[in-house]
Amino acid sequence: MAVPSFLKVDPAIERWNRMREDAYKHFRFTPRTTWVTMCGFVIVPGAIYYLASQTHLKWSWAGKRKGEALAQS
């Protein structure tokens, strides 16, 4: 005995969902995906590291009172 379903199945949505689920099986490195990978794994962390290293000892928050400068002299 079949259970009545009030949900209409759209074949286009089902096909799109299947494509998304299987995307890793068809992935290839192209010039665009290589550039996106380099940005995400090399350039962005490198920029964060550079900014952190440039401002590491520039500010001192320890033991400062109201009105005292935060900048190291």
C-alpha cells in the first residue's frame, strides 16, 4: 500500500542536488580553481601573518590605566 505524498518532486531540483552531491567526483584543477586555491591557502594567510607580525609589539594593553597611551615607546 502506497503512502500518499503531498510533496511534488521536481526533476530539475533533484538533478541539481545530485550534481552538488557528486561535485567532488568531477573536480579538476583549472587555471581558475588554481588561482582560487592559491588565494585561499597562500595569499590570505600570508597577508594575515604579515599584518600580525607588523603590529605584534606595537601596542601594550597590560597594566594600562585610563588616559595612558597604548603605543609602545
